[in-house]
Amino acid sequence: MSESVRVEVNYDDLIPNNVNLSSDRRLLKALEEWHPGYIDWWKDMGPEGWNDKEVYLRTAVGVDPKGWAVFDHVKMPDYRWGVLLAPKVEGRTIPFGKHKGEPVWEEVPAEYRSMLRRLIVIQGDTEPASVEQQRHLGATAPSLYDMRNLFQVNVEEGRHLWAMVYLLVKYFGKDGREEAKMMLERRSGNDDKPRILGAFNEETPDWLSFFMFTYFTDRDGKMQLESLAQSGFDPLSRTTRFMLTEEAHHMFVGESGVQRVLERTCDAMNEAGISDPYDIEAIRALGVIDLPTIQKKLNFHMSVTHDLFGAELSTNAAAAFEAGLKGRFKEEKLEDDHQLYNETYPVMQVVDGQLVEKDENAIAAINSRLLDDYITDAKGGIKRWNKAIAKLGIDFELKAPHKAFNRKIGQFSDINVTPEGEVVDADTFTANLENYMPSEADLVFINGLMKPCYERGQYAGWIKEPKVGINSQPGDFEYVRLA
Amino acid sequence: MTALRQHLIDPEVCIRCNTCEENCPIEGAIEHNEDNYVVNADLCNYCMSCISPCPTGAIDSWRVVENAYSLDDQYSWDELPEQIEIQDSGAEDGSEASESEATDILEIAHAGNGIVPAPATSSKPRINLWTREKPARATVTGNYRITEEGTESDIHHIVLDFGAQSFPVLEGQSIGIIPPGTDAKGKPHQVRLYSIASPRDGERPGYNNLALTVKRVTFEADGATQEGLGSGYMCNLKKNDEVMVTGPFGSTFLMPNDPDANLIMICTGTGAAPFRGMTERRRRLGGHGKGKMLLFFGARSPSELPYFGPLQKLPKSLLDQELVFSRISNIDDSNKEYVQHRMAKRAEDLAALLNDENTHIYVCGLKGMEQGVEETFNSLCADRGLDWPQLRQQLRNDGRYHIETY
């Protein structure tokens, strides 16, 4: 028998949850105190100007496969942000590190308290940051469908903040409450109180950036969540496992968004009889984004995201692995001893100004491995984009930039490497910068295309309509009610 | 013809996020390589656990096939293959001229209707109690042809008894049948899904049995008329034969328990099976409650309409019936009547029911009928100032609009 047991979510409480919040008065009180601040933050920093519109959003009514995607029109401030954990796996043991095989922790082990708190704070801080970065995009949405997808991403990032705040408040006492408060005080791009990680202080100025961000940068989030889902601290594992199901939607928005931009460009080229993808001026005159510019956008977003994985060789990451707090991508599928004391991992490094791979202690190289897994994962979508381009008969291939390109953190931060992986001197790099990443003029051009298209079933001229609607809705479905 | 409605993943829409594989309760039913995610037709039991979590809709892809696409086939795809033409000797163009492959391929999917929950007051269904690895063994206690001899449609009413095995079902659910033997490649045959045609307390009240409505499918191949493997097996069953059964399946196409709920039931051919179960359920409950039942049922002629005789005996107070025939000899071809035409004639009554928040709509039959039904609802709503797309969304959200077509 495989009938799943439905874990119902309690919607009677102010904060929907499946963790029996009402039985823990202190925790409930702390979260209820945090709640108004969160709503204020959403109204201040959430999607600008859209809080009174009804948006077709999915909300979880249960964490089992059948219960967590219920769709309806709701106003975003009324979205039921809740605390939802994946079902507990009975008898689960710590899957890696020096405590491997011991029962998982239900409480924070005292010796790892600060390390664990730091991990949760860093993850949590990215969630509201992206909402802040994307808050102006509704004004230039290429369709109601895309606007709805943006807002779905936003409310779910908001829920992910809730998920991390729940852990902080429940398990870290006064410190945790303090950190939770700070989450609402930092602001993306703010000089005084910036978000913790660099990429989350970058602007998301246009929709192509948004799609690239959800494809490349949210994918870092996915990799981090995958690693935390392995955690020996079971509440963190269960929280992140449920977040991953939502994160998949963000990957979808990014991958399909970029693909639709590519397809529209190729269609427009074919309609106009242009076969040379580098005939940029003629292609731009069609009101679509030329493929070389899309490549430059890709170079920027992917390389900035590489930095999010931190230093390739990291004692912090090694400590978190050894402690059993943060594992590897798909740890359960890896066939080794999951302790890695005698293992090595090849890490690309700079030796005498050249890029060489050297075997390093596998524990020290945890970040490097996660970055490599990320690159493999991200290349999958690039391959599918290239299939779409080829199918439309245009001779052009997108490529992932070399992992040493445009790095500010880690092994490669002091050298200049082209997207193809060639080490060059600083002058050459600077002189070619506009060939590697979007120039001011490129951004001005893209920005000029960003005109809203709010008619049901209509799409801006630079993006193709999606192949299927959300929740199988028909093409002219009113994803956002503007009236 | 042996038709199977195969569950597939659209490689052009899929983003390889692994959510389906993660949520699949059957080890190995969904797998992937570095290119594609694929569904193993031998293992998938149509539990639908993967459908709702999929962020892209790629998972909700189906093809009616004679032979299931293999894993290698699926791994090689850049896009889904076109739906192949399924040959059928009796088929014609038109939404209900053919009710041929019908029950062979019936299953719980609701393609094109989005994710619709069960009605608010339906009973909780039990699903997947019996599997290919551990099927229930039912005994045939009856097998009767219910269309007139000499007509093209050879439709059977088959009763299966489960003896001491627990096989709890609800009206609207389906069961799987495993035809004995192996295919040309030596692999076991695919499971065939059939809608249950009897109510929850048994074909005979208090018995641990259920009924199916199965049409014998024939097709032309190699210059000869051949018989569908699944439906042929079923229609040829003899009393006391043993049948391997999986399921039950289906957790949304269910009837409300509220006796005041109205049911609009629209079907062709063997699509009538679930409605027979629902009607009989209401009849046995004694017809108290204010709920109306309105049935639109299409077939070629009275002699080819399953359960034509028994239907005649039901009072209008229980079941308001509109039997629609597309091929009666005194009607020439240009005048063929299909269910949507009759629905248009009952537009007033339908509109009144649509305005009632206690109304549930069910459509079951050939996929081709969906469009006609949609258009009819759309135009009858438009004529009365109702917004059908919005209303339909409300109905879907409430679990009051269910489609099961093949």
C-alpha cells in the first residue's frame, strides 16, 4: 500500500503551519510579533504597486504531492505565508561527516550552535533580497502570465524567509529573534545595511535579467538547499526539503523565460529573412534581443553566481561538512564513505598565472565540488536552449562562461580570464569587457524594449508565448486581475 | 487494436528539476539520464502523485498508443512524438460517432482540465491497494452483451467478485486489468484501465463485487479485422474465470455525498460507466435530497447504447435523461445529432443549474466531445451574461467540474 498520508496544514492560526505552532506558546508569540514587521516589509519592499490586485497564485494546503499546489486568485498581502516542513522520516540518521550513522538531531547541538545559525542566516538573507531586487518589474511585465510568475516567485521567496525565521526563532532563542529582525532591516543594494551576499545586492533591471537571475542565481539557492536538505539537524533538513519543491518553479520561470526570449528572436530573424545572428543592428530593429547580447547577459549572471559558492578551498565549508550540518549535492546518491578523510577532489587553481587542476583534500574542497555540480546542472538548460535555437534553424550556440571568468571571490579573483577560459592581462580584459558582458548601450537597448503588455493572452514583441499555461489554464487566462 | 493511454513527459517543457522522481511513490517508475526524464510504462500505476508538484506541466502529457514507448524511445526524444492515428473500424469523424477504444484506455487523468480537487463532500477514496506485483484475483460472475446482436458495437457488462479480498471503491474510480501472457517481446502486457460501472456497495448490494462496461475494440491490420488484446480478453471472459486486478485508481472524478448536490453528466458510449454507478448510488439511497441529475448520453442508435433498456425504467424524478443518437436511419448525414446539440436545446435548464453552487459537472467519453461541450457551455453562458471561463475556474477550484476523456 502506498497511499500517502495527507499532512494537513492548520489555516486557523494567523500563521498557517504543520508544526503544531499553537502548542508552543512562546514560539507562537515570537512569530506573531515578527509577523507585522514582515507584512510592513512586504508592503514597503515587495512588488511595487500591485498589492491590491488579485493574482492567480498557488498556495500549499498540505505538504504531500497532492496537497501543496492549490491555485486561486489572491491579493499578495493576503497570501498565506506559512511554516511548512516536509514529513519527518522516522529513524533518519546523519548521512555524512564525523557523526555519520548517529540519529539526527532534533535540537541544536551546543558545539555547532553558532555555525548552524550562520548557515541559516546566510540562506535566509537571500530570500527577501531577491524580492527587493525584483520589486519594480511588475511595471514592465511582458504579459499577465509573466507577471503572475514573477509574483509567485516573490511570495514563495517570502515564504522561504518565513521558513528560515521559524528555525531561528524556535531553536536559537534571543539571538535567533535578533537575527530574524535583522532580516527585515537589511536592504538589497543599500550602502549602510546591504544584504549579506554580493549577487543579492545587484539590480534586476529588466526582465531578461530576471529570467537569467531565476535560472542562474536561484539555481545556486537550489544547490544550497539541496546541501542543507542533507543536514543532520533534522528541522533544517525537513524545512529545506519542502522549500526545494517550491524552488523548482523558480527554475522553471528562468529556464522557460530565457528560452521564450531566444525563440522569439529566432522567429523574428526567420520572418525577416535574417540568418546571421551577428547582424545585430538589423535584428534589434525587429524589436527583439539579439543572441550575442543574450550570451553576454548569460556570462554576467552565471559568473556572478559562481561567486556565491565562496572560496573553492574553505575551512568553514569543511567544518560544516565534518559536523554533519551541510552535505553535498545528492549526498545519498554518492558512493563513497561520506566522511572523506582519505579522499581527494580535483580543484582548479592558479599556478604561475596559469589554470591547473590539483587534487586537494576532499573536505576542504566541498565548495568547489558544489560549484562543479552547479555548473553541470546549469549547462543542462543551456544545452536545451541550444536545441531550441537549432530547431529554428539559426546557427548560434550559447556557451557557459569558464568558471574562472569574472570572479571576485576565490581562486580566480586576482587574475583575468576570458569567458572561453584564456588567461589574459588586465588591459586586454578591460579592453574587451564589452564583448564579454553587456555594455551600457546593450542595457539601454534592452531597457527600451521593456514596455508593459497587460492584455489577456498578449505578449510583448520580444518574447514568445509559453507552450502551456500555468495549471493548464488557457492562453487568455486572466493571471492577474487588473480591474 | 490494443490501446494504452501512456503517461509521458514533454522534453521540450520539462526543466529536469527532479520533482516528479522525488514525489513518485514507486521506485523506478520515473527515471532520468542526463538528457531526459522518462516514465516506465510497466511500473507507472497512474497514481498522479507527480502531476500537481510539477512546476512546468510537462508531466501532464499523454499519448494513446498501441505499443508503449520504451525508455530508450523516450530518452532519444527532443520533443514528444505526434499522437498516432489510432485505427478503428467503426470510427468516423465527429465527436461521438465512435465510442470505440473507450474503456481500454480510460483512466483517471483530466488532461486539459487543470488540477481539479475532488468534490467537497465526496468520500475519501482508497487507491493503489493492489499492484502489478501484488494484484487482486477476482472471479468473473457474469459477462453479458448489452448491445443488440448484429450491431457494430459489441459492449459487455462484466461483473467481477473479489471474494475475501478487500477492494473498496467509489463511483467514478477505475480499476486496472492485467491481461495474461506476454507480448511479442516477452514482456507482460500493459495494464488496462476500466471505469467502475457500479456503486460503492457492489453491483449487487452487500456483495464484494463490481461491474465494468467494456467495448470490444476491433481494427484493420494486415488486411484482416483484428481484435484489441485487452478488450477482447475481457469480452471473452467466461463465468468463474480468474482476472488479475490492480487499483483502485482515481481520487478526483468522484461524486458528492451531499444529497442536495446536482449532477450534470455528459457522456458517450462506455463513458456512461461512472454515471451508471452514480445514478445507482442515488437510486439505492432512496432519492431523498433536492439534488437533480441530468444525463446527456450519446450513441449511434438505441440498439448500440449501453444500458438502453434499464435506463428506460428510471423515473425522470431520479434521472432526467437526454439520449442522443447520431445515426438513426431516418436522419440523413447532415442532420446527425450529437450531445452538444441536445445540450443547446436544454440551455435554460443547464443555465439554471450552472447558477446553483451545488451543481457538479462530469464529462466522460471520447476526447473529441470536450470541445463541443465547452463551446455549448460557453455560448449558453454568453447568451445569459455569464462568464463561462470564470465560472469554469470556480467550478474547477471547488472540485465541481470533472473531465475524463480518452
